[in-house]
Amino acid sequence: MAMFIRVHVSPEAASQPELVKKLVEVCPVDIFAQGPQGSLQIVEENLDECTLCDLCVQACPQGAVHIVKLYDE
Ligand code: SF4
């Protein structure tokens, strides 16, 4: 079964290098990466690996990260 999701990270959170570093560390399937300026990059090709573990949501201030389920196959 494949899960299709979209990750929304608030611009404020995405521009904080320390927070981005945390996201990179917690995601078990490498959906988050850190760009050269420390800003957030979403690794699109890994999105379908999301386990909905919620670790990214818990690692950030409330409301900063949303995982949106698009559909289940
Ligand atoms: S819910 Fe888990 S697997 Fe999905 S993006 Fe967040 S940390 Fe990664």
C-alpha cells in the first residue's frame, strides 16, 4: 500500500537552521534536508516513504509542521 502525503512547514520554521537540523535528525526516512544556507529542503522523492510517525510535528513548535494525507492507494 502506498501513502501519498504532503508536508507543510511554516516559513518561519523552515528558515530556522536549528529547527531544520532537528527535522533532518528526527525523520526516519529522510524527507527533510538542509540547504546550503541552513534552510529547509523537502526531499520530494522520499515523501511516499512517510510512516506518519509524527516525530517532525513533535519536534517543532505547535502548528509549524503539518502532514497532509492526500490519499491511500
Ligand atoms: S511523520 Fe515521520 S516519516 Fe513522516 S515526515 Fe514526519 S518524521 Fe518523517
